[in-house]
Amino acid sequence: MSKIGIYFGTDTGRTRRIAKLIAQKLGDRAADPLNINRTNVDDFLANDILILGTPTYGDGELPGLSVGLSNESWEEFLPRLTGQDMTGKKVALFGLGDQDKYANEFVDAMIFIHDTVTACGASVIGTWPTDGYSHKASQAVIDDRFVGLALDQINQPALTEERVNAWLAQILGEAGLQ
């Protein structure tokens, strides 16, 4: 079995730190986390299980050049997946946001990754309850659950490790790896 691929987009480094925490907790099961701007589609698709992380910018946008990042990120990578076959791949998502300052766009960027990978045939695992958050709205909520792990490193950093631990147990079970 191949290792779990972990990819993230970041500018401030917060999402990278969470990706590294996830990799540390998964140990030998996971490959070293990579910024999405440091991979290509073939290497990305070589993973059967993917953990993908993103912050949300401004009014619910993906990280990328159009929001002022100096390097490409998810905004530029996701279109490259159009038409790719991800059937049989399992994808878990995590997103970072600020539920107080951006209460109407909390972790919105996860939905763009979700929609892209599901359109390619991947199965998304690791949906997460909305309980314990104070946001007003999120495009990343389907059937009263986030499409992935929602983290607020600004307002709830003390809850991060507990949430990551519970989420990893959940996705390992859903992926049949426990």
C-alpha cells in the first residue's frame, strides 16, 4: 500500500503546520506533506488516499495568485485535475478559517476542493460536525456537516490537537486502515 499523500496550500504557514502535525500523528503511514505548488498531477494522483488542506481567503476564496499570494496554490492546481480519473481514491479534507472575522465564509475554500475531487470520481471521507463552532455560514457544510475537518487557529487553537486526533481516527476507520 502506498503512503497517505498530504498536500496543502498556504501563505502564512498555518496550514503547513497542521499538515505536519497530521503527518507526525500518522507516522509511517503518511508521506511528507507537500505544498500543492511543489507537485504535479501525476505524482498527486499516484496516491490512493489523500489528505488535502487549505486556508480560506477573503470572501471564501481558495489560496492562489488572485488573492495576492506570491506563489501558485490550490486556485491554480485544481483546474489541472479536470478530466482526471480519481475513481477509487479516498480524499479527506481539512480547512482553516476565522469563524469570528469571516463568520459567513468560514472554511469555504474546502468546498472547491471537495467539488473538484468528487467530480473526478474520488470519495470524500472525514466529514466533520458543525457543533462547537460559532460561524454563521459556510459553503463547506453539506447535510449539517463540514465536508472535512474545520479548524480555527485564531479563535480556537486549544481545540486543534483534540480535533485532529478524533478526525484522524475517523478517517483511518473510513479508509479501512485502523
